[in-house]
Amino acid sequence: MSSSEIYIIKRDGKHVPFSVDKIKNAIRKAFLAVGAFATDDDLTTILSHVRLTNGMTVEEIQNQVETGLMAEKYFKVAKEFMLYRQRHAEDRDTRDKLNFLIDYCNSTNPATGSKFDANANVENKNIATLMGELPKKGFIRMNRRILCDRLKEMYGKEFADKYMKLLKNHFIYKNDETSLANYCASITMYPWLLNGTLSIGGNSTKPTNLKSFCGGFVNLVFIVSSMLSGACATPEFLMYMNYFIGKEYGLDYYQRADEVVDLSLKKRTIDKVITDCFEQIVYSINQPTGARNFQAVFWNIAYYDRYYFESMFGEFFFPDGSRPDWEGLSWLQKRFMKWFNAERLKTPLTFPVETMSLLTKDGDVRDEEWGDFTAEMYAEGHSFFTYMSDNADSLASCCRLRNEIQDNGFSYTLGAGGVSTGSKSVLTINLNRCIQYAVKNGMDYIAFLEDVTDTVHKVQLGYNENLKMLQSKGMLPLFDAGYINIARQYLTVGINGMVEAAEFLGIPITDNPQYTEFVQKVLGVMERYNKKYRTKETLFNCEMIPAENVGVKHAKWDREDGYMVPRDCYNSYFYVVEDDSLNIIDKFRLHGRKYIEHLTGGSALHMNLDEHLSKEQYRQLLRVAAHEGCNYFTFNIPNTICNDCGHIDKRYLHECPKCHSKNVDYLTRIIGYMKRVSNFSAARQAEASRRYYAHDHGEIEETEVAK
């Protein structure tokens, strides 16, 4: 193979024909810089040390040139060549930053302008968001160096090189590579009850009343989220708030909600005091914060039915020895949901992301009261997730993350209870590329997936060692203070491109034996390796990632490299999101137990509907979900926002019902959280326009399930 037939990878990832003249010119300039002249014989001798192969990077070739110069004892020239590379690297870096600055300023919105970890939660494009974006490329380089150094130490240079090759060729993707912090966490707030935020670098003392609880809680969420790259979940939030309300107004406060307790001119009732607390907390946390690149904190809360609550908190004691009061909490949960649903008619509030936790038995919700209330809230247009399980062995505390709870007991020393879980790191496998690559190269795709999956687990172990090193240096106070238990945090194997891979293999994306077998076979690989590498101190799970950003990237990269790409954004579901042939029941079934059996980290069914259903219909769908084993889902009906008068309507309309303007925007879930469609990246806006919103709901009533 001649050098003209060899393709190399440029720094921007593009594959171009190799040009030997460019290398020769660089060598000549290095010779001239030391007052010498490179003859043709010099060039031939030096280049004889260069071994070219298809797919080599520019850096790899230049490294070989340096080796050749040193081998031929051109030491001064080698030094100049290195300096030449450094100067050009610095020039490129400055030029890239200037180009990015211009492109970002000219972009339609921040999500479109961002090149790394773009998300629609950054609503405004300003100098603060620009300053947050500029250093991201440098953070990626640093994080890769730190991780690769650890991998070399643990497994050798060859393995570290293998990881980088898989990463750069887009077989795998490191989520949130621009951050040093671990990913997301469901925290226990118990240490805060004991010591305030003092143990994690704050200066607030423990809450002593309802007022200090509200202010202190906002501070707590901001501090915690500043040390995470992903979401901060507070599953105990309303339980703790109920405790302080009870201390203030008595455990029976909910029975006296209309009683006036404020002696000021406002004469507020207990109910008004409580909703004012809701307002203070929710609006404060929905404000952009500089610590998160001028975006609101990803904040998640949980609701529980009685059985789930008793299973989770039946042995819980507050520091004063009292136990949580279910009746008060039940009322407070319902009050918050009602208030939050109504508040979203005033302004598009994104957070908290809410998850309703329901236990099931015999194909239905065990707690009928909370099953009925869940259906009622959906019918009233509220948007939240529902997590259903036949036992409280796991906790859904993020936009889809499902975490196994090994022990629901609470440690009062550090407060590390059953709710303390989450994900340290996510490393995602591009299933579509992996499977197509294996098939095209005559390999068994399961064997190839096993090799990639094994690599991913070893890389995650390397990341884990770096995290433990940071903790040993006092850099992770959330762990030391007991808000997060490192042994309960998962190393997550993400997957993306499942549907697209099946389409490439010619498998119909419906509930059929061939598709079921394919999904189980692929996810079975992930689970086997999760079990292989699992220890008491190191947990793994596998999740179908939301892929807000990388779903678009995978499609783009794969299309550029000649792979079959059926859409511009890879699915985050087990069905084709734009498919109008599947009914509601089909989609619940495609996210049922036989498809998610091995998906230990979870997936989320986003049931896109064009209009709200009745309470009875939603109640029936809860039975469908329980019957099919679909454990995590939400209903997604676009809310209409008028750009002229600001009116918000929870229906999917093409005209404002108040001022009749047709200048409207829509509030819908990009993936896990709700945002204006205009805040989506350009590619995600295109994906949103292709979504199919079901409108024929007759199959719901016709479905026979256990009642």
C-alpha cells in the first residue's frame, strides 16, 4: 500500500488522505530553525522510521518523526520540531477558541452553540454561559490524561490506547467528560439535620424551624449540585418538611389547614404558609446559577404511596427520636403536586423532576388511594414520572435512573440511608456502530460487544480508583460527610442505538420474538459483565441513557463514517419514536419486563399523547403498566406557551386561546425534563418535530388486564 492510499485522522476527527509533503515541510522548517538544511537523503532516512497504517492520527505520525530524528541523532532539530508542534498546537487552540466564540455568539440558542455537553436547561446565551463553554475542550483533554494514566498503571499502555481508540472512533462515549465531578446522586439529608452544611464547606447551621429549613434546604441543594456533574435528588425532601411543619403547627396541621396562624396584616393560614414555603424553595432552585454554567440545578424529588413509604422509612427516626408521620406526609405530597401543577400555568418551571413511587401487586397498584390520585394528577395535566415495583428494592430518583437498594437501613453516624444512591460515572456504548462494525468485518457481533463491554468495565474501575484518590485527598466532602455513600454509587454502562442496530439487522421494531431475543441477547451481555465485575464495594448497572446530546452526535458521526443511520437522532426507547403504527399498549409492552429484564439501571417510557386522557383512562394505564412490567414512564403532552401574551395552556394548541395569537411555543420534555422547544438544540428541535403524538386512545378501554 502506497502512502497516497493511506487515510489518516485529523485533529477534528476527519479522515483524509495522507500527505508526505506536509511532514517533509515540517522537518525542513525544523532544520532551518537550527541553521541547517535537510537534504533528500536526510528526509528519506528520518521518514524510514515512520510506519504508516490506515486510521493513524496526525499526533501518532508526528511522534514517530520525533523518534526518527532522535534515532538519527538530530537532537537540536528534534527539539525544534517539538517546539514547532507546540507553537502550532497553541495557535490552533487559540484559533479554535476564537472560532467557537464567534459561532457561539451567532448561534440561535445556547444548546445549538455548545459543542460539548449541550443541554436545553441552559436557557440564555450570555457572557456567563460563554465563559463556561470556552474551557470545556481543555477539561476533556485533562480528564482523558488523568484516566489514561490510571489505566496504564492498572492494565498497561496497550489497554489505555485501546480505550482511546474506541473513544475517538465513537464506539463508546464518555458522558460529562468536561467535568471532574462524579455524575448524579440521590442524597440523604440526615447529616444536614445534625450539622447543617458545615461539614461540606457551607456556613449554615442545622435547621431548627420551618423557616430555617426552607432557606437552608435551598443552600444545601446549591452546594451539593456544585459538586456533581448531573442531577441532585432529594427523596426525603417532603418527609423532612412535614417534620418541621409538624413541629411548628402540630402533627394534625393538615386537618386545620384553613386556620389563621399569621398575626401580621397578611393573616396567612397554615395552608398559605406552606404554599409560600413551596414558592420560596421551587423558584429559588429554578434560578440559573453560575456554578452550573448559568443553568438551573437538576433537582429531583420523590413521592411515595403508603406501602412504599413504610418499606423505605419504616425504621427511620429523626434526631429527636420521633418517627415520620405518614398521614401528614400523604397530605403534604398531594398539596405540593396540586400546587406545582397550578404554578406551571404561571411560568414554565422545569424543576423539580418528580417521581411517583408505587408498589404493585397482582397487576395493579397496591395503594388504591394513591393509584387514583396519580391518575387524577395526570388527568389534570400534571407532568411527572411514575415508578412502579412489586417491592421497594430499588429507587428511581433521576430522569430515568433506577438504582437497586441493597439495604434500607439507616446509619445515624453518617446518615447514609437507603435513599443514598446514584451514579458515579456513565460510559456509553454505541450499539449501532459496534454491531454494524462487527457484521461488516465478518465478526460475531455478540463477541465484539463482549470485548467492548469488558473494556468499558475496566475503564470504569479506573475511574473509580481516581475517585477514591480524590476522596483520600479530601476533595469529596459529600462522601465524607455521609450525604453520599461511595459504596452505593453505581458505575453505569450506558447504551444508545439499540433500535438503530436492530433496524440494520432487518429486525422489525415491534413486540415480536426476533426483536425480544435481540434485546435480551444484547442486554444480557451488559448484565453478565456487570455481575462479573461487581463487588461489595463496586456496583455496576446498565441504563438506556437519555442521550439528549449524544443521540444526535452518534447519528452524525456514524453517518460520516459510512454506517447505516436511519434518523438524525438515535432513539432512547425500545420503539421508533416517529412510528405511528404502534398504539399506547404496544409501547407499554415494548418497555415491559421481557425488554427491561437485564436493564438494571432503567429506561424511561415517554408516552407522547396529543391530548390529556381521563382519570379513568390513566388509571387503566397504571394497571397496564403493572401487568406488562413497565416500571418507569411518563405521559408527555406538549403545553402551549403564547410568545405574545405569555399565557400557558396545558393543551397542545396552534393558537393562543386568550389572545388568539399563532406565535406560540411548546413546553415539552426534551428527555427527562421539561423545556420550551425553542430552547432545544437545532438537531433536537428537528427530532421533536418528528415525534408521533398518539391521538386514538380507544385501545385503552378495550385492554383487559387484572383489575
